[in-house]
Amino acid sequence: MDDIPQHIDHTSTRFIDRLRLFIRARNLAYATEKTYVNWVVQFIRFHKMKHPDELGEQDIEAFLNHLVLQRNCSKSTQRTALNALIFLFKKIFKARGYRQAKLCAFAQTSKYSHCIHSSRSHAGNRVNQGRLPANGKANVW
């Protein structure tokens, strides 16, 4: 029964429970909830269990570079991870009154902005799929 959301106590103080409740309050699909929570958990674990509020744009960039260089993730996978992190920082922390301007600027002006705005696929070109960096550096498309 993977397609039935678990009950979450509304008084829970666990960060992931609060994230799930926030997503559900916006009536997003359960598949979106599972995907976003998975990426946020991976992001937190990558940064040795630091709370996301303590992390910034350099940490997001380090995580995305890890996805390309160590895990050989595709451009689509990077886009999904980035969208989950943008949702976390832009929506969750904004709703809770935390800072978010730096992440928004990062998402719009960084070398990862194509992950958000581009849906074009360059089939057959492994460099453009994000698997092999053109010059040995991460995410040079």
C-alpha cells in the first residue's frame, strides 16, 4: 500500500513530518510528496544531518555536484532534486518566516537555472545530459 499516505500527527515536531503536512496542505500529489521528501532526506544526509535552515546555496551546489560526479545522475534527476530543494527553501522556510532571498537568486542566476527552466532533451549527447562534464568540472552544459 505504497500509494496511501500515512497518517501524520499534526502536533509532531519532526522536520520531515512538518514537511509532509505542508505539502499535503497545498494538495500536491502524493507522488510529489514522496519525491520531495526523498530528496530533502538525501540532502540532509549528504550534509551529515544538519538542519536545512543551517544550509545555504554552497551546500545545494555541493549536493548537486555530488549527484553528477559521484552518482552520475541525469539532468532530469538533477532538475527533480533542485526543484525539491527550491520548494523546501522557497515555500517552507518562507511560510515559517525564514530567509529565502539567497536561494531564489541562486536558483535563477546560477549554472543550475537551466534545470528549472529548460525541458529540452538533448538525446544522444551525453555531455548535455549531465553524465559527462565537458571539461571535467561539474555541470558545465
